[in-house]
Amino acid sequence: MTAPILTAKSLSRRFIASKPLFGAPSVVQAVNGVDLEIAEGETFAIVGESGCGKSTLARLLSHLIEPSEGTVTYGGREISGLTGSDLRDLRREMQFIFQDPFSSLNPRMTVGALIAEPLRIHRIGTPAEQRAKVAELLRKVGLRAEHADRYPHEFSGGQRQRIGIARALATGPRVVIGDEPVSALDVSIQAQVVNILEDLKDEFGLTLIIIAHDLAVIRHIADRVAVMYLGEIVELGDAAEVFASPAHPYTEALLSAIPIPSTGARKVQTKIEGDPPNPISPPPGCRFHTRCPYAEDRCRTERPALRETAPGRRVACHLAETLSLDGITGTEESRPAAVVDRFALYSAARAAMGQTSPTTTKTTEE
């Protein structure tokens, strides 16, 4: 792995869930002691169930919220506590794509004004240069320059998310964080947006951080993946290796939930019983032990550390070296049969778009 562009150390974030009239307030530990290193130029994914803390972690990494404990370092500089011009400079280099393309765009602004707003805030270019930049960005995400005069309500969900991507790229960032950027879209449109993100990442040399619960998307796009459960990272490693041979029972269960048309791609389906524990009062020991089919007495009392079990692979499980867990296998060529029909759909979408780069993207969604 190349030198990290983003580093998190002992990163935690607590929220007050309720404040009773008497007694101590209820506290939710949304993120608990996370350590991460994200290399420049990679696509890094953070996955897990809804409510596991992955979106909170994304906001901590981008300094949209302050940590309760721990630090975030960007380019060798700690960014926790930045204010004023220093924070504005950070915003120029680190941009966010939000989950909901319907609420993340101001309905009273034209598309051109929305995309040009970061340029005006950071005083990039003259008005004429800003208009030219807006037209260029619209073309790169598969829209037309004349769309700049329209309003967000005139576009479909997939087109709005493309506008959100164009806005995120306006300042020339080094890091782009997508918080479930395709989860609100139809599956066929998801494929187009994912392909656009991949191509733009390569063209601009971006570091891409994707938050998702859809593992089919992650398998298609990510270089490395971190699996979160109840505010903690339980497994981290190369995406292909994690999918092929998970080392944590929770990862196995997530992979087992992916629908696969080929009966030979997986031996059995791993089920986890019940709902995640209450984050206000997490269980002692391993936080997953209440749902883990392999849990032992040690798991119920001793919290496992996130430790390296192989080069580039870290797992928070006492039994990581002894368990033989089922993953999802399949080469690049056999993905549609061995993983999920979604990959065939992604490939078909790319072919339909007739593109080899974002600059030649056709508008396939009207």
C-alpha cells in the first residue's frame, strides 16, 4: 500500500440518545476506537448493516462532525478542530457525495449554479471560466451543457446523482467520499453511476471512499474493504480476499445474504439470529457474540482486538485462525454466474453507454 492520505487513530464518536430528568443521559457509541489507513488513489469501502456507524465514520473522516476521541490526519496534518480558512482549504480537497439525490440539491438553484457554487466559494476562476467548467463537468457525468439552465426537479434520480458527482468534482478534490451514493437509485441506474465513479476516479486520480451496505456494489468497485459492526471494524483487507475467504463470522453472514443464481458458488447460507444489540448498552466481550454461531465462553467476556492475521489483513475475532468460513469465489470472467446478476448488469450498462471514459459518456437515462 502507498503512503496513506487519510489516517484515523482511536476514532470515536458518542451521541446523547436521551436526557432524563433524573440520572445520567443515555449515550450511543456510534463509532468506537476505529483505526484506519487509506492509501492515496485507492477505492476504499466501508460496509455493514444499517445503524452500524459507517455513515458517522464517513462524516468523521471528512470533518463534517468532530470526534469525541481520537484523531484524523489528512496528508500528514491533523484535521480535527480545524476552523476558518484552514477548514475551507480542507473542503476544497475533500468532497462528499450524499445518499439522497432528491434532498441534497437546493431546488431553488439551477444545476449550473449548484455546480458553480463551490467554485465561487473557493474563488476559482472568473465567471466565464466557471461557466466553462460547469459545462465540462456536466459532459463528464453524461449530461449536456444546456442542462445547466434547468432545475433539479426536472431530472430523474440518477441524473440528480450525476449532478451531485459533478458538484463534488468542481474544486478538483483529492478525496471523494460517497455515503451510499447509489442506494436510492434503481438497479439499472446504479450500474451507470458506479461506472461513472470508476472512470472519473481513474481520470482524476481520486481517492474514493464508498459507504455501502450493498456488497454487490463493493465487490465491483473496491480495492479494500472494512466491515463494521456496532461501531467497530471487525475485518479489514483486500476486497477480493475478503469476499473469497472471510475471516470474521459477521463477514461470512453478510456475504451469505447476497443472492447468487449459481448453486455451486456457496455451500450453505449462514444465518445470524436476532437484531443487533442496543448500541446504548452493547454486550461485553465481542459485540457480535450474541448473534455468532461460533461463539465460545471467551468471546462473551473478552473483547477481541483488531489484529493482523496476514499481510494487509486485520480481523477482530478470537477464532480467526481456526475457523473455516465460506466466501464467494469466482474470477472476473465468471462474476455474473458466481456472484450476482448485478455484475452482468454493470457490464451491460457500460456497453450501452458506449464509453471508455467519462468524456464519451452518452446520456442513457432521460
